[in-house]
Amino acid sequence: MKRYFIFAGLVPLLGGFWLLLTTTVMSGYWSHPPTPSEAEKLLAVFAMTLQYSYLFGVLPALMLGAVDDILFHVKRIVPVARMLIVGVIAFIATEFLYGSRGQDSGATQFIMYGLVGFIPAIISSWLAHKTMDEPAAPSREHAVGNG
């Protein structure tokens, strides 16, 4: 259950920010190095649209969490391979969802929109691995005995 909370909490947050950043870059708004006021505007828009990132991003995040959970139970798949598989699935899904938007097309648009799903999926899968998959270190009482 913890895995699903990690995915539901992080994927919409990180994906929404990366999607906003990608659309900003692809529109040509940042064809020059951004000024602090432009970065402040970006963060303000991100704060205002965060609720929509969660509204539309929780269900895909939970689906990615389910894929990660299924792959976790396949013992032959090591954690790094699991993270990459989940990341590639997210990359493909977001590329098909967002990649055909706008008039631009090409490698830059393909990669930027694919990273909208890849980055949050990899980070969430890694965090789920670090918090859940690794066995906890034995406490001092269990190592010595209960006396």
C-alpha cells in the first residue's frame, strides 16, 4: 500500500512540474536564459495548476504503481531493471498522450514529453525500492537477544 501512496504523491507533482517546464520550453518562452521573474512566474503557475496535476495524474500514477508492484513480485527482475521498465512504460504512455500536441514535432519534442512520465516514474520506483524492498537492519535487541 505504501508503494501506491508514493506513486500517487510524487508522480503528479513531478510530472506536472516537468509538463509545465516542457510546454514552456517548447513554446519558445525560454529561448533565452530565464530571468528570476520568469522563473517566479513559472512557479506561480505551477502552484495554481497543481490541483489539476493531481486530478488528472493520480490514476495514471496508480497504474504505474501497480506495474511496479507486479514487477516487484517477479523475483528475477532486479530493482534497477524494474525501475527502467516502469520508466520506459511511463515514457511511452506520456509521449503518446502529450507528444502530438502543438505544431512542433521532432526528436526534442519526443524526448521532452516522454521525460514527463519517465522522470517521476523512475524517482517513485526508486523511492519505493528504498523504503520498502530493502530489509530493515536488525535492531540491537534482536541482534543480542531479548536477554
